[in-house]
Amino acid sequence: MTMDLMFLDADFAVCGITDDFTSLVWRRRFFSFGDFELTLPEKYRSAAFAARYVYNPSDDRCALIEKRSVRSGKDGSQSFVLSGRLAESLLAFRALDRPVLIDGLLENGVRSLVTDFAASGSRAVPHLALAESHGYTETVTAQAYSSSLSQFLFSTLGSFGMSYSLRYSANEEKLLFDIIKGADRTQPQGTYPPAVFSTSLGSIINCKYSVNDAPRRNVAYVSGQSSSGSRLTVTVTSDGAGTDRRETFVSSSGISRFSTDANGVSTALSDEEYSRLLAGKGRERLASQKRSVSFSGLVDLRHGMLLGRDFDLGDVCCCEIPEAGVSENLRLCETVFTSGSGTDELFAAFSSP
């Protein structure tokens, strides 16, 4: 498969194009940063050293070039290797240096947070803008503080089965911040055609499947301090917290009893607001400590299902190994596209939705 990759400078001006690279590894992840490694022949030396980003038009994603290296062959030829993380990592360079309370619609709170810390004023990430709002209805009470912006976003959105992306718009020369929620491509549902990854259909091969119940917790005790100085503990439960009770303790470390606005004005939180923050941290912990199911393999590119059209990162899909009695609805959490030596492969990894 022929693929064009574009080299962009710091201002997103094109400084080179390649369709005959030596090899490419392009990894996307839903709940963390993706990364890439690109090996180029010697003729691309100037573009490789001038570029700040690699743009992959096939999925509208940019990657930040963070490492450059040179390799010499026995025949004296040289190749250039570029590697780094996808553009979502740019939000790891913005620190949440003041406590900000998000209490209400999750999408509105997150968009406001990104505007304040990464899309305006002296802290603006160059060319970063907000995509159109989706009108999601999820609500949250959370405090953004003492972490990177990306860490907070992955953690908070992840507890709702959501994530974020920085999609590159070539026409606008902008990185568009978007909150993404995977589609339901299971059976039965009537909105999207099902995406079925099954060894019996041949849509996925070289599969691995595992279930791990060890990390699962369904009761969280979150302890903090009330306005009077006494101990304040909130209990959060999730599904299955009956006879099969699995408890965990969660520290309130990182949660401030104050919220500070963009002007530096601090407001003390009421015990009710603080308790909701503790409960939110408990729910976030339980979301990260659940029954772990993993399913992975190579997508048969001859089967007809295309990434970005028939399924995409974050989608919940049907995963099957019928001969082993395996049938699960799982979320696509990672894709790895590799190209080199005339061969293309797509690895897909799924996890508990």
C-alpha cells in the first residue's frame, strides 16, 4: 500500500514529502500517547532535520519528532531514523499549577480547562484550537491540579470510556482538540454496522486472549479532611459490590480544599463540594481497577474492514475465538501500523470497555 507522509516545520509549513520510506511504525493508543518510528533513505536528510512534525494524512494525525538518529550501512550508505510521540503529547508540556474545580458537564469543563491552560495567552500551544462541541451529556465533579494537563485528561475522560485527540486540519493548519467517544459496533445495535474480529471469519489472526480478575476492586474508601479538621471519608461502590466485595483505600492526595480561577482568586470549597471530589476520585480509581480482559492480533487487511471507516480507536467491537468459546465486546485501545520491505501489517489490541 502506498502512503504519503509529510514533513512539517514548527509553523506547519510543508518541508518535504515521502512515499518511499524504508520502514514505518505508527502506533495509536486510546488511553495514552501514541508514538512512531520512521526510517528514511539518505536523500531525505535535509527534510528530516528541518522538520518538527510528521503528518500522516491517512488518519489526520501529526507526530512530534523528538529524536533523530543516523545509521550507517556496511556499504557506506546512511539512513535517518525519526521517532517521537503523537501530537496529543503536546498537552503533557502544560502543568496544572492551580486547583480548578470542574463541576457539571464533562465536555464543557474539559474544553474550558484546555482553553485556559493550552489554547490562550502565553501558555497557548502554537496552532492549537478547539474542534466543534459534541454536546455530550456526561457530568463530573473533579479537580484539575498538580499534574500535567494530559495526565488529567486521560485519567478523567478515561473513567467515562472517553479520551481526547489532537487532529491535524491541513486546510486550517491547526491542531484541533477533540473529545472522543468510541462508537458501539457490537451486535445487536442498529446505528453502525457491527465490527466483528473473529478467527472463524478470518478477520483477525495470531490472536491472544486473557482474563485477569486480580486487579478488580468494587468498593473504594476515599479519605480527606473536613472544613472543621475532622476526618471525612466517602465510600464509593460499583457493580458487583455484594458478597464478592473487593475494597481499596484511596488517598485524597492531590485534592485541594480550594479552587483558583484564572485571575488567581481562591475560593474555599464547601464540605459538600469536597465530598463530591472525593467520590469522583473513588469512581476514577474503581474504573481503573476492574476485571481486565485483553484480546489482540493481526487484522487481515485482505478481509475488507478498514481502520477509520469500519472501525476506529475507542470503538467497542465484537471479539471472538469461537473454537475456544471466546466471545467478548471489547474496546479497541491500540493500533500499530507497520510498513516495510513491501509488507504492511495492522496489529489491534482490545481491552475491557
